[in-house]
Amino acid sequence: MKYLAVLGRQPKISLAELECLFDNVQPVGAELAEFEAKSVLDIRRLGGTQKLAVQIEVNLQDFLKSLPDKGKLTIGVSDYSRGATAFRAQGEALKIKRILTKLGHSVRVVPNKSATLSSATSFHNHLFDDNKIELVKYGKKYYRVIGVQNIDAYVKRDQARPARDAKVGMLPPKLAQILINLCGDLPDHSRLLDPFCGTGVVLQEAALIGYVPYGTDVSERMVEYSRKNLEWLQTVTPVALCPGSRRSGPSSRASRVACSAAASAPPQTKATDATFAVAQGDATNFQWTSPIDAVACEGYLGQPMSLPPAEIKLKQEKQECGSIVLGFLKNLSGQIESDTPVVIAVPAWLRPNGEYERLNLLDEIKNLGYNVKSFRNLGQKDLLYHRDQQVVAREIIVLRKK
């Protein structure tokens, strides 16, 4: 099945996530990517995709004739074609409305303030339902949206956790999900290690995907926070993820819509009932228990900063952070099997010229027994996650044990 992803605000990182999970990923302009998957997908698996659509294989007229003949239709159009404007997109929507009206439908059109509808507009209008439809246009191709990212869900399951600590930095759940997905599509109940677990954001997202979380941290307080948050996750009773949402087989249109329209409370799968493990330990010398099927983590990012550091301070930070990263990877190397995926976010620092200075450890990492993943549509320089003018950014490094 051919899918279209509307990429998130960090499109290169979103593209990397897709490459690690699916086949034949091809960027389509700066905001879109086409890819193939063998099963029905749930957008909640993807941290970096704002909208998920399927290509309409028949001509537009035949597609419109196939729509439900009962009830009022709501239509929205997002035009990603070169030179598209709000006026053109609205005109396309009105043209579709005229066709549907002639077919006997009552139709409401979602107004365009720009050429493309925002994900918030799409989600709150439920434009992924049988009678509520968003069409994505790119050149002469049309796609039907089947899922829209629910940002409220990420906020809810982040802020509702009982143990949080802003002083140690807040890893966004969406980024945690991306880090996990960069490990590839692992088998159900794979055991995923986060050796810098902090308050347990990566562990939580691993459980929600369907993996078994295993976390360690040098801080006893952080270990206790992770434990509390994972115990909380087992007690919540939200709308569950659709069965097999990681890798679904054929399903009804209604069930796919139900997946996309789930409430903003955190989703839950059977994996949240599985045994998790958290323990105190220094990642540079700790002996983890087997099995370790994958590793996804955010390493030590150094001290919080509101301004670009002076050169002497930057040198100190790079030395400390680099030592921890290399010490951890050296310690880990002898404890995991060949081909085990390892994904780690490491710091990069904003400089006065607007560029980011990185740790530049790839050659040393390779010498520790790892291969650095080569992506088809991007390079290592593209794997930098940050907000505008954020002083300490995250560089994502995707590895495989040799």
C-alpha cells in the first residue's frame, strides 16, 4: 500500500524515522514523503508525521462517486503543489463540492486560510472519517488523509505523569518516540534499554508502542521517578490502541478511523502490563541484564544554557559530555549482540554565528565497534533536533553493533 506522510517541523528527522520503518521512502518536496507499507498503519506510531494519507488510485470523479451516499459530507483540501495558494486550494474544494452536490450530497467545505490545512484544523474537524474528508493534492496526484497527529495526546501523557522534573530537561514524548522508531521495526515485546532514563519518557513511549522497557540512571531519584511513571502508565484506562496498531493486517475503514480519532489520554497496549525493569547505575560501567534487543536514549546534554557558551566553557562541556558518551558506548559494546540497534541523542551547542558545534565523535564511535547508519535521503548533518535559537540542541546518532 502506498502512503503519503506530511512531515513534521523537523522534516529531515521525520524522514529518517520513516526510512527506518518502511520501504521505498521518497521525499516529495520539502514537506511530503511517499513510502510503502505492507499493512494498515496507525499514525500514532509515528512521532514525526503530522498527517498520514493513502494515494487515490482511481480518478477523482470515480473516487467522489464512491463516497457514502447518506449523511452530510465535510470536505477539506490541502494543496502542496508548487505555487499553491489559499485561493487555489479553496477553489479546488469548491469544485469538488459542486461535483458532489450534483451527485446528490449535502456538502460543507472547510475554509482555507492557507494552501494547506493545519494539523490542528484537520484533527478538530475530524477530517479522517467516512463523511469528513481531507484530500491532499500534489501536482496531479490526490491522497485521502486517514490519520492526523493529535498533539493534545502528547501533551496529556507528558503533563499527566506523576513524576516530572523540569530541572533535568524535558525530553518531548514525540522525540522519544522518534528515537525508538529509529531502531527500526522491532518484534513485539522486544526489550528496549534506556541507560539514561531520567523520568522515563523513552521507557513510557516504548511501552506504548509494544516493547518491554528497561531503564537505568546514575541518579537514584530519576530511577524512582521512572518507576512511578511506569506504574502510573499501568493504571490509566484511556481509549486503547487498536489491536495490532504497530503492524496491522487488513481492517475496516471504521476501525482505522477509530485509531486516528482516539481521545487525548495516553494510549495503552498490552505491553504496559508487561514487567518493566529500572535500576540505578552509571552507564559507563553498569552491567545490564540480558536480553537487550535495542537501545534508545538521550545522553547527558551538559548544563542548561540560555546563551551560547564562551569558548572555554564550551571546551569543558564538550570534554565532559564526550567522555560520558564514549564511556557508555564502550561499556555497552561488549554487552550486546551484533546488529543490535543503538540510537542516542547527544548535545550540540549554538554559536554566535548561528551554527551549531557538535561533539564530532563518529570516528571514535566506529572504533568502539559500531557502524553509523547511512540514510538514503539525508546525511548525519541533517539529524539535528532543535527549536529556533535553542542553545543546546540534540544531534541524533543511529548505530548498529558490528
